[in-house]
Amino acid sequence: MLKKLLIVAGVLGVAAVVFRKVRSANEERALWHEATTAPDLR
């Protein structure tokens, strides 16, 4: 039982790290897009 609990906790930990990295990469890409896009001066 304890072994299964540790495996589940490990999988959830890895999933959380992957989720944070993906979210961080998306935010970084959005910032670069905003910084490098010409402003709309209409």
C-alpha cells in the first residue's frame, strides 16, 4: 500500500513540475511576442 502511495505521489510531483515548465514557457513566449510585435498606432 505504501509503495503505491509513493508511486502516485511521485507521478503527481513530476506532473506538477512539467505543468509549471509548460506554463512558464507559454508566458515567456507571450512576453516575447508582445515585445517584438509592432504597436498598433491607429
